[in-house]
Amino acid sequence: MQRSFPLVIVFSFFMHGDKFPPMSSCAGLGGIICDWHFILGRAGLLNRDQGIGNVVWCAGFAVIAYSVFRGISSAGEEKTESEIPS
């Protein structure tokens, strides 16, 4: 179960596409301005919201992929006495 869960998460990213509305459309949600809308608006980066979102998504995917790789590659290794918490 512990080894299959990260794979399910990665598979879910691919199946759903993880698409979100542009951050500029957050302002239309009940008149409330989202935190990202405020932050990117103040920084003058609101017109680049999709690119920033894509970079953040790719970074998250890379972390998940690396974690799965490390988990699979270290699954058969035995721990030494110094690595076992007491």
C-alpha cells in the first residue's frame, strides 16, 4: 500500500490534467480577491499566472517522481545499525 499510493497520485495527475482556471478569474469568485491574485497583481506578474502555475506544477511533479524513484530504489536495501532509530 505504501509503495502504490505515490503511483496512484502520479496517475491521477495525468488522468485529470490538473487544470485550474486562470488566477485572474479568481477575482470573480463572489467578489473575493484570491491571495495569488493579490500577490501576483502587486508584483506585476498577473499576466504570467499560467506560466507560474505550470512551473509550480512541474516542480511538484518532479518532487513526486523523485520520491517514487527513491522509494522504489531503496525498497530492498537493508538498514545498518546507525540508520535504525533507537
